[in-house]
Amino acid sequence: MDRNRLLERIVVNPNIMVGKPVIRGTRLTTQHILNLLAHGATVDEILQEYKGLTKEDILACLLYASETLENITFMPLVEAV
């Protein structure tokens, strides 16, 4: 699936989840899906937990995060020793 079709799966609406980016047709935020992945959940586990989601929805969350961070300078939270 190409970039644009994936990104169409993510929507921002101030009336849904206080304007956080969500997967179209759900109240699942991209942040929530990314947090699940960061804490070790597999794509299959997420798909089993949230019926109706697709692998492409999860890929869209990853792509959205990647594109959002593309032009941001990362500042570490703690100073390296």
C-alpha cells in the first residue's frame, strides 16, 4: 500500500479524542497503538484485541509517527553520562 493511502487511514478531528490523531472510524489514537508496540505487543496481538483493525491501520500509525518526527530535532530527556 502506498504512502498516501496509508496516511488517509489517520484522521484528526477536534471532536474525537480531543483532536489527537486516530485511526479512521475508531477512537484509537496513533499514540495508543505506538505505545502498545513499544511495550512489546505484536501486530497480531493488537489485531486480536481490537477487532476491525487491520495490519494497514497499524502500519499507518507507524508511518504517521515517522512523518511527524521527520522535521523535529530530538532532545534527550536526560543528559548522557
